[in-house]
Amino acid sequence: MRIMRTLRITAIMLMGVLLIFPACTKPSTETSIPKQGPYEVRVSGTDFKPGIIRVPAGTTVTWVGYDGGQHSVTSDTGLFAGSLPPFGSFNYTFTERGTYEYFCQNQQHNGMAGAVVVE
């Protein structure tokens, strides 16, 4: 009886190792190629997350409202401005390299600001 129990436990452990082993191997190069985007900034409360996002030129960034509040995405230079209705979104495509700072008009007094760095 004791030997049978030991064999069963050993077999279960071996099956567990065999099931975990494939997850530890390196995926093929075909599946490990990183894909670009989507580039999303979450808007919630008094935060843009991430506060600073880095993107390549030609990228469309989407700001998405997650809290049901009324927000805006307004660049410091007036290059872009968009209203973000509750649970809505706003998109802007960055074609030129540079740093673009922006803020929420409704939460500016709380320091709600962010930046897009286009490389």
C-alpha cells in the first residue's frame, strides 16, 4: 500500500512538472515579436495613467475615461483639445517628434496633467 501511494504521488508530481515545463521554454521567434500599440492613457479621478507615455512618430494615442467623470485632454500649446465624456474616449495622432504636455481643464487645479513624448 505504501509503495502504491508513493508511486501515485510521484506520478502526480511528474505530470505537474511536465505541464509546467512548456510554459518555461522560450517561445518561437514568430510569437515573441512585440506588436505596437494600442497606446492608451487611462483617465480616472485626478490622474492620467501613465502620466508620461513614449510613442513613435505616427502613433495614435487614445485617452479613455474609466471613472464616469467629465474630463478633457487639452495640450498646453493648443495643438489638440478634446472633451472626454463619461466612459468615453479621445484620440490624437502624433506625427512630429517632441514632448507634448497636456492637462484636464476640469481637474487642472488638482494637478491633473500628463505628457506624450514622441520619439
